[in-house]
Amino acid sequence: MCCCCGGFVSGVELTFELPDNAKECFFEEIEKGTESTLEFQVVTGGRYDVDIELEGPGRQILYRETKQQYGQFQFTADITGTYQVCFSNEFSTFSHKLVYMDFQVGDEPQLPGVGEHYTAMTQMESSSQKIHEDLNSVIDYQTHHRLRESQSRKRAEDMNERVLFWAVGETLGILVITVGQVMVLKNFFADKKTNQASY
């Protein structure tokens, strides 16, 4: 199954579900000489690992990793064309994964009005540029914290489910043992009554 995500000097950031025994591919048009960054992380599922492969327009492999939980790869496009990144969960037969991907292509455009003149930036323009960069850093930190929170929540829910099943199993075991003990004690007294009646 393939999905197409396009953008001109922008990129794509998304979280998607990767079913068991499946492969998902995403495509991006990149101009020659453009710097790009691919970042991914498995949020939930199985052992939190996927196979990843990044191919250039000539089908050359730029980046390949197997059974990775997270990773980052920066590259500069050698030729203009369609670049393909594929995530594979084909080695897993029953656990589906939730995968976060951030594929940034090119540099972010400058703020409107900043860099459009040949003189030095004013104090206001410098402050605006600094605030803009800091806000971008905050967005990145929030994204990573959301991913970690989601991962921890999923682990906690799995642990809660296991504890619940274990508690139910222990309760059933106690009930079976209780009934068994009552039956054994009842048989002891029933044997005495039959023995006394025979005398």
C-alpha cells in the first residue's frame, strides 16, 4: 500500500498506523542541492521497531535500517526527482505499529519583511527572527514530548491490562481451590456418616 505526500520545499509530518505484515511508502519531490531531513519514531506496537528504506530517483538506496525504534537521517539531493521512503512491518505477523514521521525538505522560508533589504536588521527584526526560531524549537520539543507521552501511556495501558488478567486468573484460582477444599472436607464427613451407619 502506498501513499503519496508532496510538497515544494516544505515536507510532511504525520503519524500513521502500519499494519502487521505490511509496507507503507511515501513520496516527495526534491530539487537538486536541497537539504532534507528524515526523522521517524515507532510510537506503539510490538517491540517498537520497523524497517526503513530511503530511495533516490535512480532507485539508489540512500538510507536503510532494520528493526529500528527511531532514527534521523540528513542528506542533500544529488539529482532532482521523486524520493521514496518506505516503512516495513513485514517481519511482524500479528502486531501493528503506530509510526511518527517528519520529512522536512529545504530550508524554512524567512519571516515576511526580514531579509528583503540589504541593510542590517533592526532590533525589532532581530527579535522577531529570534522569537520565530525559539517557537520552532518549542514545536519540536512539544512533538517529541507528545510522542514519549503517547508511548508511555500505551505501555501503562498494556501493563494495566496484564495486571487485570493476572488478578482475574488469581481470583478464579482462589475460587477453584476454595470449592475444592469444601468438596474434600464434605467427603471426609460423608465418609464418617456412612461408616457409622454400617456399624
